[in-house]
Amino acid sequence: EAQVTQNPRYLITVTGKKLTVTCSQNMNHEYMSWYRQDPGLGLRQIYYSMNVEVTDKGDVPEGYKVSRKEKRNFPLILESPSPNQTSLYFCASSPQVSDSPLHFGNGTRLTVT
Amino acid sequence: GDSVTQMEGPVTLSEEAFLTINCTYTATGYPSLFWYVQYPGEGLQLLLKATKADDKGSNKGFEATYRKETTSFHLEKGSVQVSDSAVYFCALNPRSGYALNFGKGTSLLVTP
């Protein structure tokens, strides 16, 4: 089944403790992206990747890192999480950007205390 | 920059009522337009899309027409069901960039 898989689904952590949210897609998509969803703000893009070893900042990259060493994986790294990074995170992928729809994972709900 | 504005919710309707969720956009070029739906506890999934002016996207009884003259892409359904309860996002692909610009989402609750 074609899908985008994120792990974990739920994560509670403390300020400053490094964490990684994994994202994997099995559709051989070139483009991958991370979004965060917050009430009243909708979805905002954090980082995106056009292909292996090619990443770029989205609208809200501060406090996040990403890497794209393999085509299928696009982990999101929070090296020193803070409470304002408490949010619902989505990974998405697509074969190309122009008219192709994004395929989303089921989300990771992160709480930073 | 390119952006999308959609009506704020929540929208509450009775089953079989007519639905309209308004979406307008601002873009310098000729974007592609999308509606995504998010069911509780799930990620977003594509509902329908339109890639050029006057195109009509349709799926699962939902429709939206790409109106260049009014820069709009309103979502409609003639008769909603309880199972349509979800959050609906209008989105724009500006073609010149790589990011999909999303509206803030409209929550729809359909009651029996």
C-alpha cells in the first residue's frame, strides 16, 4: 500500500531533550516536506526536500533540522525542543511539485513540557 | 506573496443540507488549486483539484470551480452526510515556488 509513515504518533518530552520524528514513504517520491499544524494558524511548512541531499527552509524552520540521505526517508530533528514547538506535525511527499497532490502521513502529536 | 483565504468555521449543518465553503486566493501567476480534507486523527488527503481557469474538480459529491475572474475556488456539496464531518483546507500551488500554501482550514460538523 502506498503510504507515508511517521513515527511516533504521540510524543511527550521535556525542554532541551533532543528528539527525532521519522518519516518514510514507499512511493519513490522526489519531494518531501514537513508541516506543523496549530489551531488558528493552519499548516505551516518547516522544511522541504526536492531530492536526496537537497533540503531547504520553509516558512518556520527555526529550531528544526532535517536530512535527506535516502530518497524514502526525511527525518525531522529537534535538537533542543522548547514548549513553543508543541504541535501536530505532518510529513508529506509527492512525485513532483507542480500539479501533483501531496500525500500526508497521519501526524505526530508532540508535547514539550 | 501568494496566499489563500478561506472562511472561518466551525460550520454546523444538518444532514442533507447544502454546503459551501468559500476560498479565495491571491497569486501573481496561474496557480493550481486544491481542496484537502482531514478526518479526525488522520493526515490530510486530497479531495479535488483544478489546474487552470474554468476547470471543475469533483470527488465524492464535492465540487469546486476555478474562477480566475473572482480568484475563487469555493467548495460545494449538494447534500452533506454525517461522515463528511472533517476539516477542509483550500490550498494553492504557485508553480513558481515549491511550497503548497494552505488556508487555515474550515471545520465542518454535520449533525443527524
